[in-house]
Amino acid sequence: MKLYIAEKPSLGRAIADALPKPHKKHDGYIEVANGDCVSWCIGHLLEQAEPDDYDERYKKWQLEHLPIVPEQWQLKAKPKTRKQLTILKKLIKQASTLVHAGDPDREGQLLVDEVIEQAKISKAKKQGIQRLLISDLNLAAVKKALSSMHSNREFIPLSVSALARSRADWLFGMNLTRAYTLAGQKAGFGNVLSVGRVQTPILGLVVNRDTEIANFISKPFYEVLASLVTPEKQVFKAKWVPSKACEPYQDEEGRVLNKALAENVASRITNQTGEVTSLEQKQKKQSAPLPYNLSALQIDAAKAFGMAAQQVLDICQTLYERHKLITYPRSDNRYLPKEHHLDAPSILKAIATNDGQKVELVNGANTKQRSKCFNDAKVAAHHAIVPTAKQLKSASLAKDEAKVYQLICRHYLIQFYPDYIYNETKAEVTIAGGLFKANAKQEVSLGFKVLMGKSELKEEATLPYLEKGMDLVCTQGDVVEKLTSPPAHFTDATLLSAMTGISRYVKDPHIKKILKDTDGLGTEATRAGIIELLFKRRFLKREGKTIKATETGLALISVLPEGLASPDLTAKWEASLGSIAQQAMSYQQFLQPLLVELEGFVMQAANCDSHVFSKLPQTPPKKRFAKRSKKAPFKKSNYKKSSTTV
């Protein structure tokens, strides 16, 4: 008997639909006509054991126990899905051949591998496990995947990478949460101070932005505009570009802060002649943006509809699992395999049928065109999120589902539209020895932007006919006073953008490079959940569309060492985890230096003076910190909350 193990029931049903009929539905699995079976996990069926599973002493949170480092790591069944684990282990032992059908990512690889490992099968049976990679739940796509399976041994490094991440997050999250919670308790703070490798730097981003805004002092700065007239009496304006000699009067962004200097320039150029000293006129093209990965989709949905990241992910899961209208949604990739181009006509037909985009826009697409998104070299375990060829029999999407589906359809459809074409003119004018610039962009052909609503390029003033060496007259120099403005508070869109482009917030060039080469803070699958976790733990709050740190969030970052509140730690981890997946680093090479670093952080927490916690809101200890019997000084549920592996 061949056993297919899917990550979720929806994927299990999709696999069964592609196998011989008739089917027999059993409790927790499906038997197909030839005797093979399809079963499933329900996400992770196993979880990391808690400290008191290793030693009863750890039920009581005490600094002298830290850091807790298991000698032999243990997994245990999740209580809610224990029954399914029992069914699955029994089937694994009965099967002659196993097919791993976890989701095509690091976590999907691990969660099925760990269940197989728990079943304790023979080495020979383990060697024969096949790997099935599915990113589209429709019948044709599943059949295609079934015809091209891999050996599961090819994915062992990916599984080891996920295991290393899971254990490292447990070590840091559990130990440092206990360490800082106990230190805070000594200072009179009664709540759990949750610390995590990813969640804490995200909180740090928001705290730093809030602090920057709170401390911001607006300053006036000055621009000089020259009103210029051509020999044909056409008028346009050019802006002054300060020379190197003006640097002492400018801020770090090059803005002139000295009003007298600006007024002097305006006075000197009024009623003076000028000359066009440089003229650059080019026709430029802009290609359509690539199809979505999850973060890019979440950012656009937040901008367009004000949707939270978790809401977008939940909608995508429904579109993928229930409606089968999109491909695997937790993807970090924005490219498609070349052979996927053959599916374009049937996908466009589905888009039109499902109201994914207007029929006339679908009809305007050229399916013979092959955009840069069709690139085998850029496709890894999974590809971009795109619509499937599934046609709905009736319009059965909820309002928000339709909005997200239409975004995904649009970003696929524009791959078959021509480039956006515009003319760009850059003119430099010299007046009384000073340099002035004027730019203009005019649309020639909208191309793919027909689908994008408003033009993404801001229209600039049209310039009259100019040529190099042309004499002009400056009739007036005007000083324009402006005020510097603080950065904006984070929103769902900008926080996600900051997480994916975290290298912008790092000064160390080595760390910056690592973060540019990785996916930033968190993964496509975890970012939304981590943001929501910070809200649940009351470290973040919403004010309209803006996201701000709470008093507790601000205070927590103020007491933590910089190494925990910055993205540097994650950068180093992600680089190492990537190396494990590529077999360039071993599990032990990753874990040993991490344990040394952990011990240092625990010592810092233990040696904190009480006064560093003075900014934390003083709250009486909650029940979990009150004296209890020696048997259970803390509720297990409270520990679980503080040991999330993020």
C-alpha cells in the first residue's frame, strides 16, 4: 500500500481526486480503488516539549535554571490533533511506500518528516520515501505533479534547516522570555515580557519610528525657483541645485536651511539671462511588475483596501483551498516556470469567467508575449501566486475574497500587456553662475498601466521646446519656504515592506548584505502571524490605519540589549539556515555559537538593575506570579504563550 501524507485535509482530498476511483472515506484518511491511501496532518501534529516535560523543576520559573538546553530534544502530540496523529502513525507502519506531500516550503518539509520520524520506520523504508510538490489544488495540476515526483532524500537539508530554526527559536523565546519576565517581576511588573528572535526586532522597528517622530523638531528649509522664458515666449520653471560651497548651510538631505542664502540667490538671478547647458531627451520603457509573492500581495492589499496582513493570508488560504482559484499562497517567489506559459489561455479564460478582471481587458492580452516572469532559473520550491484555470460555476466569492482575487488576476494579466512608454526630458540651465534643473515626463503609451487605474508615474510640468545652448530670460527668482516633516507612523503596508526590506534599517555593511540576500525578517508564511502576535500581547496598538507601540512595548525595547531589539541576530540566523539547506553548514556549527550567545543574553537579564524597568507600567503580579503549590507555580498555558517560536 502506498500512503500519501498531505499537510492539510484540503490537499489530501485534492490528491485523492487524482487517484483511481471509487474511494472509501475512513476516519482520518481516504482509501482509493487500488488500495493506496491518502491521509493528512492538520498543520503541525507535533510540538516542542515544554521545559517541565524535561524536568519537573522547570514548572517554576527561576533564573538559576536558565538557560534551559535539552540534551535530548522531545516532541509531543498536540492535544487537539492527537487522534489524527495516531491514525497517521498506524498507516505509516502499514504502508509499503510513503509519499511526503507537505507544502513546498521549509516548514511543510519538516512537519511531515517529523511525523514519519515519530513512527519509527525501518531505514530501508525511509530511503524509499518520495516527495510530491503541489502548488495548485486543481485536478490537472495535481495529476501533473504526481507524474514527476522526487526522492525525499533530496530535501533532508531543508528539513534540517527547519529543525534548527525551530529549536533555536524555542531556546531563545523560552529562555529569554523567562529571564526578562522574572527581572521585570522583581521590579514590580506583573505581566509576561515575551521575547522572540523575530517579534522583538519588529517591535524595535515600530518603537524606533515612534521615538523618532516624538523627538522630531520641524525645521524650515528653502528652495529657489527660477521663472524662465524661451525666445518663443514660452514659460517654465527650474529649481536651484545648490553648489558644493553651500554645504555648510544644508542638512544631511541637501536642503538649504539658511533663508538669507536662498534670498540672495533669488535676487541675483532675477532679470538675468540664462543658458540651456545640458539637455537630455529619452524615450523610456517600464515593464509590468512581476506576479505576486505573499508579502507583495499583502502590501498592495493594505494600500488598496486597508486589509491587515493576517486577513489577506486567511483570504488567500480560502481562495487556494476552498475555491481552488489561486496557486499556493505562502510563496516567497515572484517568477513562473517557462512551461507555465502554456497554461495562459485557459487561465485568462478563467479570469474572465470569474470576474477576476473585465472581459475587455482580458481580451486585450497577448498570450504569445512572454514576460520576464517566465524564468526557470528563478523558480525554487514554489512559484509566484497566480490564478488557476478553475472556472466558478457561479459568482460565489465574498466581497473581500473578490478584491484579493482581482489583485492576483491583474498582476498575472499584465504579464501579457506591452510596456508602459514615456518620454523623459532633463534640462539644466545656468543663470548667473548657478545651476537650475527642470524635468518632465509625458506618457506615450499606457501599455500594462491600462489595468493599473491611475498612472504610477507622477505627471510633471510639460517643458516647452528647448535645445542645448538656447538663451533664456529669468524674469523672477522666488524663494519657497517649506517645513521638514517627520517620518510617518507604520501602517500594515509599510511595516510589511520594512520587514521584507529590513536591510534599509541596518548600518553594519556585512549584516546589510546578508539581509539583502535573504527574505528579511520572518518568512512569507509567518510575517502576518508575528504582527498579530504583537497586538495580542499588547506590545502594539492600532490608531486608525497607523500602527504604534504601546507603553509596554516602548518600555520593553528600552530594557533589552540592542542585540535582541535589532534585526542583526535574524540576519545571522537566516544566513546560517540557508547554508544548512545548501549543505554548506552543519546543524552543530549553527547551534554551538548560538548557545554561547544565549548564555550571554540570560546573564544580562539576570544582572539588570531594577531601575532599568522603571519605564514599564507598574502592575501587580497576576495570578501566575502569585505563590502557588510547589507542584504548579505557573500555568502551562502561560508558558505556551511565552514560548512561541518567533
